[in-house]
Amino acid sequence: MPATYEPIATTTLGSTGTSVTFSSIPSTYTDLVLIVEQTASSTNNHGIRFNNDTNYNYSTTLMYGSSSTTASEQKSTSGGGAQNFIFTCNGATSGRVVNVIHIMNYSNSTTYKTAFARWANGANASSAHVGLWQNTATINRIDYVVAAGNINSGSTFTLYGIKAA
């Protein structure tokens, strides 16, 4: 029997904002998937935080490619300041950006949390990220944030829980 995606919550921004929060996430699933569909923006450095943790507990590795640059790899450890979150997502200046974030074993209280994100914009670029939250706490809150600028009106955020087969 295949895994089942169950919608937990959906939010569509009626005006610009700097973050979207999913709280009181039940621990009854094995994994979570957050799908973000954003309207065009030139804002960079979008990401997620777990349990409102703004400390230096995040690391990420990314591969990026676009029609004007070659693919590259970047690594960061223990992001801090305004960048203390997993992932970055470059904004597109036209079209939409779709970001799919898979958070594995979010309710396991004995391991660090791993997330895998993929995003692409209709203009010319895509990337894949692997992130680690160096904390064993069960995730019960996810904040989607930007380091500077805004998330545009009309952006949609849907959080799914995955039940194991």
C-alpha cells in the first residue's frame, strides 16, 4: 500500500508578508511535505525554521543551475542572524516559484531532522537542497520566512502529513 498524503493546513496570502507559520502540527505522521507556490518576487533567501528555533542549529547543501550560470554547489553550516534557517530560494522576477520541501522523521525524538527541498521558477532556474536541523525535538511548528523583503500576495502554502504504508 503506498504512502498517503493528508492535508494538514493550507494558507493563501491575501497581502504581502514576511512569514507563514504552521503550528500545533500533530505527531501522527512519519514525514511532512510543505508545498509552496509563490508569485514572482526578487526576494532571495527564503527558508524554513523548526519550532521557532533561531539559533545556529541549521546546515544545508545546495545544487543550483540556471540558463545563465553553470550549476554550483554551496554548503553552509550553522546559519545565523537573519539566515538561521534551512534552505534558500531565489525569487523569480516573473512567473511563479514552486518549492517542495520533504521533512523526514519529523516526529522521531531520537534523531536530528533532515529535509530535502526542490524549487524551480518558470523563468530559468532550479535547485535542490539537503538540510539538517541539529535538534532531536519533535517538530510541532514550521515557519516559512524571508531574510529580507516580502512574500507576495497570492502565494499558497500547503502542509501535508505522510502516513507510512
